[in-house]
Amino acid sequence: MRARPYYVQTLCALFGACAFVPAVAALDLEQAYQSALANDATFASVRSAYTATLEKLPQARAALLPAISLTGSRAEASTTRLPGVTYTNETYTLQLIQPLFRWSGWHTYEQSKLQLAVGETQLAQGRQDLILRVAQAYFDVLAAQDNLAFIGAQKIAISEQLESAKRNFEIGTATITDTYEAQARYDLAQAQEIQAESDLAVRIGALQQIIGTPAGDLAKLPPSVNVPAPQPARIDAWTEQAAANNLAVAQATLNSEIAQRGIEIAKSGHYPSVDLAANVGRTRGLVGQTVVNDFYTTRSVGVQVSVPIFAGFGTTSKVDEAVALSEKARNDLEVARRAAVQNTRIAFQGVNAGLAQVRALEAAEVSSRSALDANKTGYEVGVRINIDVLNAQQQLYSTERDLAKARYDALLSGLRLKAASGILTEDDVRQVNALLR
């Protein structure tokens, strides 16, 4: 056997080595979400707000704990009886105040616990919003990729039809009209391809803005995948869940309780406050540079009681304001509950309508493919004209594009349904991610 040239052996060895290089894995939905958790600025803002909210509890607790302070003063005085002589008094005082009864302090502390719970709810809401934003951006990129691919396939099919029309015109079996029609469709497909490329670039940019890293290749949804139906299948079960667990409802419930505490805080302006006070002081006096009273120490321990008598009706006004705000919070809670139920109904209907649309478009895809084959056959035997084939091709690719988009929308509606019910978690991201390939 004749030996192969050295460069051929080298190329074969190189290609053989490349065959064993693992392909770069495509970015899937779960990886995109994890990247967004670390890099999304909107969620980072929510997380920082929660960190700030954590400090409300120790701040409120501080009003119930002892307060220790050290003060010092130095005063100089002169008198006309002793011209040129200055009398100096130095005082240092260490004071401890331990609140014994402060109605506002206690309710502010209890209110801070509720504010902390609000912060936790807002953080959970931010995480749910991030899941929906990542999923929306991810499937928008897939839809844009599908649209570009379908336009490319349609462009190739039109090009083949254009060449066929030109050949038939040359041999006299078709008119120039067929060529013009195919050329017009081809030019239109080129324009649509340019727009689709631009739209894809925009969608990729939106996804990269959320995840903070280059998107690269994305895992795709196979055409044969079955989009899961909502479980349970009863809308009442979902609306009941939303009324109880929706995060906006939970936050409104906490705000209502906070407003109730606000009434008690406002009423505290009518109540006395009682503190334990302990003082240690040292004082000395000097005339010029001569000490006339050396340091002497005073100590005192007692209870201080402050009783408000009249504050210009300010306290009464604050109570009325707090009562009105509490009523507002109760109304906001009812608004949130009704909105949660309505949004859940819309999302539930969206999932079911989306699934029905998927089934209808699957049937339409089969019919459109059969129609295209029939028109091609009819064109070949002369019972169909070129425009019929072009229309059938466009109908097929439009149906395939709409079918892919309907699957994405059905999955997104399922995530929105769980978000409206307050049960959307990272497990749901994993379940959707398991459908991707």
C-alpha cells in the first residue's frame, strides 16, 4: 500500500484529536437563573434592601435596653468684686437610663418584627420576579432563533422554487409571472431575515443584561415535548391558594398589622414613661489656679416618671392619622387579595388556552405540510401555479413558528400561574429546565 503524504497524516491526526474534544455545553435555563442570582442588578437591589431591613430589629430593641452616657462640662465665671480673678467649675457625670415602661418602645419593637417579615416577603417576591424575567428573556431568545431559522428555511425553499420557475420559463412550460412572483417572495424573505437577525440580537442583549454574562448557545425545547398541564386542574383550587399564599397578599397582611401597631405607638403620647436612672458625678472648683473645692463625688439612683399633660392636641391628631392609615392598609389588603385571585384566573386560563393552541397548531402543521406536498405535486403536473406553492410554503413555516412560540408561552403561563399563587420556586425552574435539550 502506498504511504500517505506526511501532511495528510498530520491532518488526519489533528482531526482525530479534535473528534475527542468535548463540545461546549449550551447554557440552560437553570444555569441562566443561577447566573442572574449572582449578577442581576435589580435583584441585587432587592437583596440590599432586605439587608437594610434586618437592622430595624436591633434598632428598635435598643430603645428597650440601657443607655449609658458620659458628659463633662467646664464653666468659667468672673465677678466685679474680685477683678481679674476667674472662678472655674469642672463637672463629670456618668449616667445610666434603663427604660421600665415605654409603651411606644415596646410596640415599635414588635412592629420591627413585622417589618422584618415584610423584608423577607419582598426578597421572596424579588426572587419570583427574577425567575419570570429570566424565563421570559430565555424563551424570547429561543423564539427569535426559531423565527430566524424558519425564515432561513423558507428562503431556501423559495430559492428552489425560483430556480424551478426560471427553468420552466426557459423551456416554455411556465410564464414569466411565476419567476416574478418567486423573486418577490425571495426578496421579501431576505428583508424578513435582516429584521429577524436584528430582533435576535436585541433579545440576546436583554438576556445578557439579566444574567450578566455572554449567553452563548442555549439549550432548546424539542418539538416533540409535551407541555405539562396545571395540577390541580380546578381553577378554584388555584384561586384559594392565591388568596392565602400570594406574596403581595402576604405583604399587605403584614402592612395591615404594622398599621395596627402604629395606632398603639400614636396612643403612647397619652401614657406616662417610667425609667430607672443612675448617676455618678464628680465636681471641683478653682479660683485661678488654686483649687478651692477638690473633686467630690455624688451618686444617685431612682425612678423617673414623665407624665404628658397637654401637647397642643398633637397626640390626638397622630392617633387619628394612624387610624386612617390602618383603614387604608385594610383596603390595600382587600385590593391585593382580589388582584391575586384575578391574576391567578388569568394565568390559569392562559395555560389552558396555550395548551389548546399548541394542540391546534400541531394539527395545523400536519395539514400545512400535506397541503404543501399536494401543491408541489399539482405544480409539477400543471394543475397548480407557482403562487400556490409559495403560499403553501409560507403557511407551513408560519405554522411551525407559531407552534414553537405557543409552547414557550404555555410554559411561561405555567410559571406565572405558580407565581400568582405564591408557590413559584427554584424547583419549578428545574422542572422546566428538564424539558430542554
